[in-house]
Amino acid sequence: MEIVATQSHAAGNRFHRSPVTVVRLAAAAADADPAAAHGRLAPLLGGPAPGDPGSLFAATAAALAAAAGDPLAGTRIVAAGEVVLVHGATAIAAAAATRAGVLLAAALAGPLPAGTIAAAVTGLRRTLPSPTDRALLRAGTARGLSPRPGPAGSGSHFGEGVRMRRTLGTVGERTPFVSFETARSRLLVARLLAAHGVPVLRLSLATSPAAAGAAVARLGGRAIIRKVTPDDGGMPVPVSTPADVAAAFGAVGERAAIVAEPPPGPPWRFLVAGGRSVAALRMDPGRAPVDATAAAHADSHLLAERAALVVASDVAAVDLVAQDMGRPAGESGARVADVRLGPALDPFLAAVAAPEALADRVLAALLDGAGEGRIPIVAVAGAGAPAVAAALAETWRGEGRRVGTAGRAGLAVAGLVLFDDDRRGRRGLPLLVDHPLADAAVVEVDADDLWRHGLGHPRIDVAVIDGAVAGPVADLLAALADIAVVAGPGAPPLPSAVHAIAAADAAGAAAAAHAAVGPR
Amino acid sequence: MNGAAPVRILADGRLAAGNRLGGIAGLWARVAWSDATAIDEGALGRWLAEVDPNVASELALTPAPGPADAVAAFARVAAALMASGRSLAIVIDRETTPAGRSALVIVEEGRAVAPERVMAAAADLLAAAVAGLPAAGFRDRVADCGAPPIKAFLRYAYTLIPARLAARGAAARPALGQRGSLVGEGVGARLFLFTMGRGTGALGAAIAARKDACAALLSRFGLPVPRQLPVADADAAEAAAGAIGYPVVVKPADRSGGAGVAAGLAHAAEVRQAFARAAAVSRRIVVEEMLRGEDHRLTVIGGRMVAAALRVPPEVVGDGRRSVRALIDAVNADPQRGGSRSMLLPLVCDGETDRLLAAAGLTFASVPPAGMRVRLHSAANLTMGARPVDVTASVHPDNRAAAVHAAAIMGLDLAGIDFISPDIGRSWREIGGGICEVNREPGLLVHQVAEGGPDMAEACARHILAPAPLVPIVAVLGGGDADAAAQAIAAAMAESGLAVGLAAGRHLVAAGLRLSDPGPGDPLRVTRLVAHPAVEAVVAAVPPAAVVARGFGHGRADVALVAEPGAPDLAAATRIMAAIGAEVVDGSSPLDADLVRRIAARRPPS
């Protein structure tokens, strides 16, 4: 199966609101046997063999993406040999297409060597963001927040303009840097919690094996030795002899190590999101973590919540140790052993019964009241677009909005001109929705570019068509508009299902769009 | 020290906030003193100056409380050891009893690494000064107890925001070491590090630490930033400089404070040297287009540009008479430069100065003609002696907007934008210029020392506090009766929907969470409840004698309920509570429902 060409479309395209990859396949060779290939891919593909090569390709790509951990949002055959793959939570479609092509070609050629399918899945998984990021992106998609990767180093973006929130893993935009810095040191966290009277494992910092030995002696002759940063996993084994202490200090491999009293048992890890302890895991050494949310006493959950609150984190994994985590605080002797900011969700997602709900609660904590995450967006097409956009922007500014505008003449946000080149459509809209000051956006659209490459954002509130625009383009704009389409002079007829508002001129179109969006 | 010492410490300790000094924490010492030793002020100052000029400078600025005897000198030395820029409050009670005479000395606790060592160090320093012992032997004592190990002028900068917070009735308590502080109460409590509070997000701060990522991000949004190329070695640096066009800047992408930065490099040899210097401090080096214009700092707080300063690189102006060296010495003779409460630093010369002088055809011995400006550094860093000029009122709206946009895009509520412009009064869109750096932890001094500049410490204090609600705090004075009354009030407040922090009897509970308990009478109980971020109201039973002896534990209270009229030290304790703002109420009769309602009505806005 040979891929002749692939083309990527930005979000808001003629196939789907999500970004897609369109694949054109060469006609199958005369002697190709799709049924045999389907059989060779049986471990990956269930169900009956598809009748045509395009469908087989689509099924293979979808199965690969699902196995890698990011199912496609859909597949479609738009013409013979032309397959549309819709991105899942991440931009997986292009990579899934490439690997599906290679795998299918091999399956058509003959029996597959053992491990071929597994290698394809593993390879694809490597191109994906972490399981934590995928879970949050999926939760964001479910909330209609059009999640997207931010520019390098700035994490993921959820929502639009002033209502956008950025995250880096489970560190939120509002997570204070002070908290982040504090949480990088077990010593600082323990000091902070102890100063607040929150019970913690007693610990100290040692900068040499000899100092570690002295600290162990102060703790009664037995202690655990671990890194200063809480980026290592569970609890190390307690040490007591000088040789063990020296070896443990050396194993940390840094200039300083934490010497802590030996915990009464293996830690339980509590996930705190938005002030609530939403899950707890038993972290027994050598075994997979077990969901213990219900088994932990309410006092233990409360202790975890307060530890996270004192460190001022949106999302934290709090390790507690206790004689018995299921007993009230007065009896359990529960204490805090670790607070991690921005923890990986993997162990929690793997252990709990409803991982989607858990990821959604974490995302809600990171969004920090950003609500539905949307700002009004109006896209304007046709010869009258500049006039309509200018009139609408002017009206919005009069209401005190910080308008973002993108058009042939450039791009501006809140009165500051940022670009003076052609910023219509996908060249401007993604910047407006990513700009944290914009509280409304109006974008001019180049019909041809929209048709060929997409809009750059999965949705708009209102489309305005002022002037002659091809029917399919008008239909596409109508499909992207959540509220209405304003049809000015020259607009083509629209499908009857569309909420269409007629306007006589540019001023009327701007006023109609303004009214359709509603007041500030 | 022997018996001939001017003062001898009989006992000493710490006092929590809410004591005879008022709402601030203190150190106390009971001392015996001798009139046999006359204190020579001048000699004491000169001797201390040899130990540590900053301590001597603080001593000179600390007024004597009452008669200037050995006790007063001791108290002032203790205050000077901790002051770092502000005179600390002192109270002295001298008393004579048949057993002899002694004095109780209370000094406001300032900035000290080890406050518990301050009183002993003050007594020993005073004795050593009087005895004329070699000063060098006492430098460790100062470092040991007193000043945090940072430059004196930064030490002063660190005191500015806490001082403004205190003036607004919100005393900051130290947390997380010397720079960190906790301010506010209960649900309004917040941590801050220097200028970085809640509004400095972890994501923005992480990007700001990487100058390369920061430039790429701002450029994506059309903001003016210099072209930048990462380089791995001197050859690459030279090639990048050629591609960008001279002059260029070479700097590490992940260092701050001007470390390893060289600007105005005009040819390949300079670029190669600059690369070597930058590579000594970092492995991530970039070569950057040199924006043309003057160096400005635009500070953004909460979405507004609140201050702008033009940073003039350190320079001297020739007078046709004096040498470069003499001109530098003359500037540095200005008492405003250096010293414990100065915000300007002396001009410093280094290898860059030698290069700049050589490039101008000068040496330190040359006598520049009248009016000639002789640059000593290319960058305008305060640490090199630069003195900024306030330009807040003249910044063009486009430049102001660029700074505000940059801070928002970085996700920083408080940011210092380094903006290069030939004329800050004209738009970057018109005459060029741009942003060469975004600082997540902007210094205050650049605006504070600029003549006519706004009080940035005040702006930061407001920003850190807002919105920081105060929570109702009720002290119940007495013994066992107080415990029962406190529990009753706490129960009534909890019923009205408040998350209560309670200290009474064996209970130390913050909104349902049992805290580690230092024990009844320990002021830490109140301190912990007030600091607890889930608490909306605090009720604490406290023995009056404990308030007098160890302090209340917080610098403010709303109500002091007298539950046991005959308790020891009650009069002194109610005086302290009244002085920190508490309404003193008779609580010996059954619980007054109206009182509870009034207290609960002070609940913080959610």
C-alpha cells in the first residue's frame, strides 16, 4: 500500500472541526490481496475484512492510534484511495498514517515477522505526549476547550484568549512559582509543613556520608536516605550501619541527601486537585499501586489536602505514611512524607475505575475557574470582510472589550498592532485565541485558503458572509459557527438547518453579528 | 566575657509578635550592667566599622532609647546587628531591687540568620569594643548571628516590601529562609519570595529563566525582540554574528543579573572573547542582534505598566582637570553610594572597563576633556554603579502596551521588561527598538533610586496583599475557664459556617485538622492557626502570663475576651492585646450571643 501524498489541514477544515491528515493512496497492485493482509494484521484489526484498500488503510491507522493510546476522532473515505484521518487528543494522524502505510505494505507483501505490529505501536507511542498530557488533552476536548500544544516550552493551551489557561503536565498557569520552587526540595517542604504544625516525617539535610551517619544516629540509629528533590519513587529501605549509610548516601549521587526517620509502613499516595483529595493509592513495594481511595480514612484525605494547600499547589501528589491509613488521625499517626507538585497521573489513571473522570477533575483544578474557556469569535468572508470586521471591532471596543483583529492589513490585540502583513484565517486566528489579553476576536477569512488548509481553530461563534463566496465555503463556515451565519449581499444560499440572519450592508452585518454574540 | 563587661546577660529569649513592642516579634534579655565603663560613642562606632561597616552605619542611625548608658549601647548594637536598613524598636526597663539592679531589654526582631545568638553577640561586641580587642576576631560573630549572606544593598531591598506591608498593618513573617515571607491570615495567608507572590506563575517563571525560549515566544506574537541564534562554540558564535550583522550581544540563555553578558561587540575577535566569558558561566550561549538605543526597564504589575526607568550605563563626565581615576573616586565619595541604607552602589571597574577605556584611547590616568562622557561599562547594571532616570510619564503607548502584552504572554503578573529604544517617547513600530529580556523577579531599586520614580515597594506590597482578607481573631484570656469559653465561641462560629482554628486545652485544631501542638501557652499555637490556609476564624485560649512572657503569637487580634478576671498578669496582657488592636471584652458572664455574631460578621470575603 503506497502513500502518494499526505496533506494536513488545520483545525476547522472542510472535513472536521479537528485537524486532519488526508492521505492519497496509490491504486492497489493487481495481485494485492487485502483479505490476506487483513488476516496478517488480525492481532491489531478485529472484525471482517474491509472490502476496499482505502478502508483497510483507515482501519489500520485507527487501530494503531488506539493501541498507541490516542484513538483517532474518526476516519473517512472521501474518494477512491483518499482517506481522511481525524486527530485524536493529540496530533497523531500524520504519524499514524505513515506507520499504517509501512505496516500495510509489509502485510500485503507476505507474512509479518514476529513483533512487527508491536514495534509499530511502540514507535507511534513514542511520538506522543505523556499519558498525563494525553489524559488532560482528552478531558479538554470533552469540555470543548479546543486543547492544543503551545509554542515550545509553554505546555498545552486550553480555551481562548483571556479565558485560556496554560498547563505544563499538571502544573497550572496559576501554580505559584514560589510553590514550585519550594516543592523541589524535601527539606523546604518539610520545614514549611512543620512550621504550620502539619505532621511530617522528621528529616534533615546531610552534605557528607559522615553527616548522614550523625543524622541517622540522631534519629535513633535507623533512617532512610533519599534525594533532596522528590523526583524518585517510593520509600527506600531503612539503613543503620555506617557502611549502609555511606552506600545509601553514595547511591543518591548528589552533594546532599535527605536523612529521614524510617516510615512505619509503605506510603499511600493521595492525588489532591483543586483542594480536594480525589484519589489514593497504596504504594506497596514491588507491586502495582492499588486504588485505596475508599480505604483511606477521611482524616488521611484531609491531611493530604492541607499539605497541598500549605504548599499552595493546584495539583499535588501527597505521600502519607501511617500505622493504619484507615483509622482516624488520632490513632493512625499519619504524617506527610512527600509533596510533589505537577505529579504524573499515570499511576492514578492506571489504578482507578474511572480514569476519565479523574483526569477531568485534575483539568478542572488547572483551569482554575476559567469556565467554558471561550471568547466570542466572528469570522468574516467575502469582499466586504474588511469593512464588516472594522465595524464590529469598533463596536466591541466601544464596549470596553480588548478586541483581537486579524485581517489582510495585519493583526492587533487590545489596540496594539502586532503584525502588518496578511493575517487572514489560519495565519491570524490561532494567535488571537492564544493571546492572553484578547477577550473577543474578529478574523477576516480568505475563502480559498480556508477551503484548502482550514481555519486554524475548531470553532467560531458567528460567520459573516458579505459578498460572493462559493457555496461549499459558505457551508463550511456555517458548519464551524456555533451560533449563526450573517448573510450579507451576495452571499450564497445556506442549508436550511443553519440559523441565518440577513443583512443589507456591512454596517448591518456587523450589527447583526454583534447582536448574535450578545452583550459582554 | 569577664565580670568587667559593660553588660552581663542574665537570661534571654524570643518574644512572639504581640508583646510590649506591639504587633512585631522581638528578642529580650535581662541584663546586669556596670556604670564603671563609660561608653565612648565615637570609639564604639569606629571599632564596629572595622568589624562590619554596615553594622556601624546602622548603629549610627539607631537612636538611643532614653539615657545613653551601657544598656542602651547594648540594645543599639543588638538592633544594628539585625536592622539592614531600618531602625528597630527598642524598649528598656531599668529596675533596682534590694537584690541589685537589672534591666529588661526588648529589641524588635529584624533580619537575622540566628536571632537566638544576637543578644550574646551584642554583649560580646560591646565588651570587646570597650576593651579595644582586635576587631578582626569578631567578624565571624557578626556573620554568625546577624546579616544574611547577601550584598548589603540587596539586603536593604529585601526590607523594603516587608516594611511597606507592615505599614499597611500586615506584618510579614519569615518563611522558607531569609528571602521568603508569609503574610496575611488564614485563607488570606500567602507566601512570597521577594517580589514573587501568587501572581508569578511557575510556567511563566520557567520560561523567563530561558532567554531563548522567551524571545521565541514573544516573537511568535509579533512583539519586537532581537534576532537570536544559539551557538555551541566560538566559531559558531563568529558565524552567527556575521549572519546577524555587527554589533552583536553575546549572552548565556539561562543566567540572570548580567552574568556573562557582553554587548556592543563590533568584530569577530570580540565575539570570540565574549563567547569564552559567557561559556564560563553557562553552556547555553546565544548571539543576539544589538538593538539600537537606550536601555530601559519597564515594570508591569497586574496588567499595567507602573514604572519606567532609563538605565544609564556607569560613566563619568570629564572636567578637563581630573583623571578618570579621580573622577570615579569623586563619584564614589558620594555618601549616597554604599552604606547600609543606600540604594546606589559605587562605580566598579573590571576588565570591561579596561577595554572600554582602551577603545576610547584612555587610561585611568588620562584627563578627559570637559563634558566628555567616559563609559565604564556597556550594560547599565545597578551592581556596577549605574544610576537610572525615571521616564514613567513619557513612555509611548505602543511601548507601554508591548510591555503589558509581554508580561501577559509570559504568564507573569509582575514582570520587569528590558526595553531598548532610541527614544522611549516614540513607538517601537515607528523607530524600532524592542524587548531584550523579561525578568520574573524584577529589582525594585531601579525605580526606587530613579529620581521622581514611583514607590515600587509600595506597589509590590499592594499587589502581594490583594486580595488578602484578614480573619477574625479572638483571644480568650485566662486558665481553665478560658478553655471552656474558647470552645463555646469556636462552636458557635463553626455553626455560623466558619472554618475555625481553635487552641484550647489540649486542642490545637485548624478547620478540622489536628496540628502538631507545642503546648498550651506557647505562642506558636496562635501563629500556626493564623498561618493555616484553610482557617476563616481563630479562637485561642491563652494564659495572660504567657502573653506577657512569650508574646501572643500574632501581631493583630480583634477581640480579647477576659474569661478569668483574677488571672496573673491579666492587666499587662490586656494592655498588650489592646495595643495590637483587640477590643477587650468582659467574658466572665455567660457567652454573649451578640458578641459571637459580631465576631463572625468579620469573616473574610470568600
